[in-house]
Amino acid sequence: MKLPYRAAGLVTAVLLASLTGIQGVAAAPKAAAALPGVDMEATLKAAQIDPRRADSTLTPGAKASVLLVEEALRDLALLDPKWVDGYFGTTTIAAYAKYQQSLGYTGIDASGLPGRTSLTKLGTGRFTVTRVVVAGARVSVGDAVVNTRTRAMLDEAERLLGRDLVLDQGSYNPGGDPTSAGTHDGGGVVDVNVDGMSAATRTSVARALRRVGFAAWVRSPEQADWPWHIHAAAISDPDLAAQAQHQTGDYYLGLNGLAGRGPDDGPKVTIRTWEEYQRI
């Protein structure tokens, strides 16, 4: 007698269920639980802003990712459990720098700012890394050296402005200019030549640089012993030197990036990273 379709399906299901209890017939394996993700963009943002805050306000959207990083550092005995709080402050920066040093990194590669390689290694078996930020290889722009991420940002700023920009100083230039206070030691930082520019043009250049993801300010001789120029630090560049990290953090907090931490004196734009700019 031929069973109706529904009845036949029920009988088959019962037989399969009973067979899993018979020796030699294994049950289907359970799928492995997916690892949580650490959002590198959000983590980098917190690592720049949180150490510069006067309070313990968390960087929006970063808590879950920062907690995963801090838990991993705690389990390596690099971070006291009391600092596992989702706040990437100076203590977490120091712990992450120790972790980078344990991998054999030195200099800007052990600044406490998470890079793709170190973050991926830290997450082995614990988390995956999403929204990865990569500085890229070092390339030349005129007489200056920058990384490919910075060059792409400069190219887009030039497109917005309809003019070329000339660099007085690039990145990876330790000790090149004492007045720079170490900001150019790592990647992501440039000084733009403003010779022949009017005040309005200088402002428009700073605005374009800010739009594509730089913390950028017009610098004048009244501020320090330097000529007129535009100083720009690429937000969330993984190669930023510690001093440049401080400047980008201060930029988010409405400050001018100078040692005195005065109010921001640049053109007002919506603050975005290069990656965020590309998504709009």
C-alpha cells in the first residue's frame, strides 16, 4: 500500500531519529558557534579618543569590540581585570603596546594602537576582525613619503579642490622637524605648503582635508616657530605615532591639536574617517 506523501515523510523522520541511537550511526554534528567580531574601525577610534577624555565616557559603537580586546589582554595577564570596561584609555593603550612588544614589534608598530596583524593574532580562537583598516605600503608624493591610504586621501582632497597640493613634510620622518613634536614619526601625517594661498584658500584646503578624513588645521607663525602651513593627520591610520594619535583624539573632542589643547580653530565639518567618507 502506497503511503500518502505527508505520512511517508513522517515515517522517514521517525526512522532517521531512531537510527541515530543505533551503534555505528552517528548524529549530524552541530555547527561550530561563530566567533564574535571586533570592529577595527570602532576600536581604532576609541583608542584615539578615549585616552584624551577628561572622563570615562565610552566612544559610541566601540564598547563591545573594546571589551573583547580587553578580555584577551586580561587573559594574557597584560591588563588588570578592573580595566576591562570597554574604555580604551591609557591603561589599555599601555597593555596593548606590551602585547605588540611581545610579538617583537618596536617603534610605531608598538604604539598601543591596534593594527590588523596584531589584532588578528590577539583574536585567534576568540574573535574575528571586521571592518579592517590598512595603512598600506610606503609611497612617494613629490619629495615626501606617505602610505597608500594617505595618498588616496590626498588625491580625493585634490579632486574636491580642483588643485594640486604640495607637501612640505610627509610621514615616517622621525626627527625631521623638531617643531613637529614627533607627529610625523609615524604614518598618516603631512604638512601642506600654503605659499601664495589667501586666507580663504587656506581654509578651503583645510576643509577639504577634513572632509576626506584628516584632522587638519591651518598653522600660523603666531602659534610657534614655524611658517604658515596646514598640518593634517589621517584619522585612524594604524601607523600614527603616539603624538599624532593624541591630535586625532583631540580633534574629535573639539580641540586644536596643539600642546595647549585650545579650542578647535578650523572649519566645521562632520568628522569622518576615510573609510566612513567612502561609504557616504
